[in-house]
Amino acid sequence: MRKLRPEYIIALIGIIIALAWMPMRMRFPFDDTYITFRYVQNIAHGFGIVWNPGGAHTEGYTNFLYVLVLVPFSAMGFDLVAASQIVNVIAVIVSAIALWEITNYELRMTNENSYAGNRPIRNSQFVIRNFIPALAVAFFYLDPFTWLNAFSGMETSMFTMWLLLAVCSACFSLRQRSSMLAKAHERSCYATPFIFATLATLTRPEGALMGGILLAVGLWSRRRATTPHPTSPPAGGEEQEFKISPLPQQGERLGEGSHLE
């Protein structure tokens, strides 16, 4: 029997939990949700970014990208509450998969640093490597606010998805940077995390902080990669011992035929 990939299992569990929340889905949208929907409807009907049709252009929202994502649904006549909740459930599932990948990356890097030399992986290490990412996903799925935000119709779930994808792609870029291919394409290697950070910023303004964090991490990793490593000790793993002889006294021979006056 073919083994299912963890991503498929995470997606399936997310769908099951979302279906369990469906009977309560109309309890969570609030006033800010319908403010966003009003701008979406006006854009979809050709009135522009306005609160009242024919009125002045105003920006009474802070989730520009989320508004644009919902515009096609409004133009096609879909219910915006249902459409926004479906978009957010997808964002939650993608976030959970990204969280799995991030945790897996951290554990993999820890094992590589701690167990150098291609040692065989023990069963306990294999269990830990799979248990900790699963625990992180479980905490994310079992947090009620994860699903409250998803069914609120607001942009929080999408914003979280962009942030986690930025971190996930940054982890992948740092891992691939050591290869010759990544060195030849270093700029494109770091482009993907900044694209996700930009999408997060367009979803909510505070996403710009992620761009600053990614820039700092990129500069730090580049400086670390260019810093020369200290020379290794001599063969055998033992350091050479150097003894300092005392200075010769006056009249004591320094060598053959020589002495201090």
C-alpha cells in the first residue's frame, strides 16, 4: 500500500475540522467583515474603491489584497460570506502545511549539526522528527482562534498564510544556498521569501516587518557564509603542545661556540 504524504494527511484533517465548524459559521462574521464586503461589491460593479457609489474614493480598509481576491467572487454573484470562508479555510490548510515544513527543516538542521559524519538515524530520532512537526500542526488546528479567524470572513488567515510561506521559503533558500546552483542564482534564491512578504504587506500593513526580518536574516547568513572558518587541528584530533624554554642566563651557551657576554 502506497504511503500517503504528510501534506495530504494535513489537508484532509483540516477539511474534516472545517466541516465540523460549518454549522456555526454564521456566528463569526462581524462589522469589519461587511465593511470589506461593501468595498468588494462596489469594485466588482464598476464603482471603484468607494464606500458609496458615485462618492469620493476612500480607503476604509487595511486589507487591500484580500479585497482584490474577493472581487471576482462578487462579480460572479457568489455569496461573499461563503466565499471568504472558503478562501480562509484553504489559507489555514496551507498554513498548517507550511508549519509542518518549517518544523521539519529546523529538526533536520539540528540533526545535521549534532550528528555529522553520516551516522545512521535511530528509530527514536525518526519518531521525534515526525512527532514534533505533527504536534506543531495539532496545536495550530486545535486552537479555536484559528477557525474563529477563518470563519470571521476577515483577512487574518490569509495574512498568516503569507507569513508562514515567507518563513518556509526562507528556510528552503538558506538550505539550498550552500549548493553551487544556489550560489549561481543567489538573488532568485531570496526572491521568493520577499514575494511572500510583499503579499503579506498588501494583505495587512504590518507584513512589512517580515520583509525587514528576512533582510536581516539574509545579510546575517551571507556574512556567516563569507567568514573564514578557523583552521582544523592536526591529524589525529589532538592539538600540538608547544613548550617555551626559559631564557638563557649570562654566560650560558646558546649553541655550539656561542654564549652571552
